[in-house]
Amino acid sequence: MKKMLSLCLILALFAGLVLPVNAENPVEIIFWHSMGGVNGEAIVKMVDDFNKANEGKIKVNVEYQGTYDDAINKVKAAGMSAMPADVMQIYDIGSRFMIDSGWALPVQEMIDAENYDISQIEPNIAAYYTIDNKLYSMPFNSSTPLLYYNKTAFAEAGLDPDTPPTNFDEIIEMAEKLTIKDADGKITRWGYGMGNYGWFFEQWMGKMGLHYVNNDNGRSEEPATKVVFDENGGAAEVFKVWKKLFDEGIITYLGRGNTDAKAAFISGDIVITLESTAALKSLLTNVGDDFEIGTGFFPNIHPDDKGGVSIGGGSLWMLQTGDDARQKAAWEFIKYMISPDVQAFWNAQTGYFPITVATHELDAFKENLEKYPQFGTAIRQLHSTAPEYAGSLLSVFPEARSLVETYTERLINGEVTVDEAVEKLAAEVNSAIEIYNLTN
């Protein structure tokens, strides 16, 4: 793998722009990222290899900025004076803000300047970051949600371990067979469990083929001005599923986000759950030989839903530094980060999608897929989704996700009805959108 990375770097240098060689004064750029743990170690390795191959030409200073929220708040704080970085990893839901801010240099400008072949990027991944036929940022750590299940428990319960549920009717039916109770009737293993995660709400809107907000789902030249999930019935359908799961005793509450649900799945306390494709590697590592993990497509709300999932994760944004040499160097670095060999390394280390199509032809990628066949589900799901389900763009998505989780909690606690949850959620998100649009 290291030899492959080195070869990729050498080829990239000859294919790209020519920068002056000056061992004492290479063009220095700053790269902000939000990857911790193993993912962060992979980032450092990739940057180190780039710097070695570009010695005397480009030097990338890699700086970890904490969570995605931490990073985007730092750039917001610095934005009015000077851009703090040349390349920045920003999460999917920060895209609309970056577009509206005017602080980003759309990568489409660099693509057009050198006739860079954009067809090598997975079209369904590029679609998320493309607005009005302009690619604003370069996809990097891309993921979608998946259904994960304990194949060993399926077999023990008399279910086909190779046939995961595809919708909530099937989840409920299977969960009833998978749930285990002790002699006193206390549940010791739940058939199904999922975290209260606002991202899933967005995915179910897409799976139903419905928009989350107006103005072409926030993808028109004008940003969204209101949600439409209250008008098209999508929010009500999602909340009805949550209510049914609790009313019928199918699941127990596992908190906001996915931390508790992931831990419960690893320990065998739940059999079926939902998580990001990026969690596959860590789930396999933590479960070990305790049981066999299976994967399925993210489930539909209804059996006949015809929509698709959208990309999550993050992308690489170029910031408007006003320095031509640094911007050219930043573009060379971005091209390196998405090159096939580097993407094969990234995929093997993290579980994120390789965003470059040619990566699929490399032995390193094929070997990783053979070792972890569960990842093939993520690839098939990605390719089965039409670009029209690229997902929504919204400037206040962080606030909106938190509000979705708040009203999901209030619903399952019996504080509001489904209709009240939809009405109040829509009103509060609309208020946040209005305030943002008035002040930006």
C-alpha cells in the first residue's frame, strides 16, 4: 500500500501544475480537519506522504480542530478578518452555510481552469455537493446509513440470516421473534434498537422521495425559506413509526445520537440497529468473533417507498485566501487526497466510501472488500440511489437536527401527539431559518 501511495504521488506531481522548487521556501498551506482516533492517524499519514513527495514545492500543515461544529465555529469567528486555513474539512450539513458565506472558493473554478475530469468522482456522491451545476467542494469522507444486524441471532431465531428487513413492517415482525424475555417477563435482548438521530429523519424523507425544505430542497440559487416536511406528510410518517415502535414495546429508548445504540449492538443487547457505513470497521473490530454482522439497505418507512439515501460525512473546501500560489497548492493537495490509491488506503483504514470510481479496480480495494464483504452493501445502496435524491441543503441544519431529536423525545414521552410534534417542529425550524436569512 505504501508503494502504491508513493507511485500515485509521483504521477500526480507530473500531471498537475508546476510549482517552483525551493527547499527552503516551499508554498505552505494549512489543512483543518475533524478526524480523531484511527481516522485522524490516517489523515496524518496521507499528509506526511504528500509532503515527502512534494518536498521543496508544497508543505501541508495539518491541524486537528476538534468536532465538525468546533471547526465551523472557528472559521465563522475568523471569517470576517482572514481565512484561518487553505483547505478545510466540513461536514455535509455545513455546505449551505459555506456557499452562502462567500468564504469558499468553489472547486469548480479549479476544475474548469485545467479541464479536470470530474467523471472520475462517484456521481451520487458528487451530486450532494453540486448546486446549479457547480461543484462547490470535493467529496472526501463520504458515508450513508446502513442497517446492521446480528446474523447469528437471526439463525438462532429461525430467520434467514442472509435476508435482512427492508422496511419497518418487516423490522417489527422480525424484532418480535428476536426479542428474548426472562422467566419474569423482563426483556433481556431487544430485537431492534436505534438511536434518536436527526440524520435518520432526513434520510427517511429522501427514502419516501420527499423534500425536507422548499426551493428545490435548498438546492436552488436561493436558499430555503421554510421546511415542507409538515406540508408533504413526511414528518408525520416518521413520527408515527417512532410512536408505533414504543407503543408496541418493540424498542427501548437509546438516547440521542448513536453512541448508546452502537454499544448495545456490540454487546448483543439489540439484534438490529441503524448506523453509518463509516462505523462498519469499528463494529467488526469490537464485535470480533462474538457474532457475525450482516448489513442491509437503510430501511424504508413504507414497503413501497421508491426514494433513496443521501450522502453524509464531509468534504474538502478551499477557502478564499487571496493568495494564488497557496490556492494552486491547495488544489494539488485536494487532487492527491481523492486519487485512487489514496482513496483505497482511506477506505481500508476508515470504512468511508472511496469517492473515485477508479479505486474499485485496485487490488487494495478488492482485497479490503473481500475481507469485509459487508461493505459491498454500502456500495450497492449508493449505486441504486438516483442523483435526484442527493439530499437537502439547509443553513441551520445543526439546529434542525437537534430540534428533530427534541420532538422525537417529547413524542415518545407522551408530551405531544404526532400532529403537535410536526407542527411545533416545523414552526421552530422555520423560525431558525428566518432569523438566519435575515442576518446573513
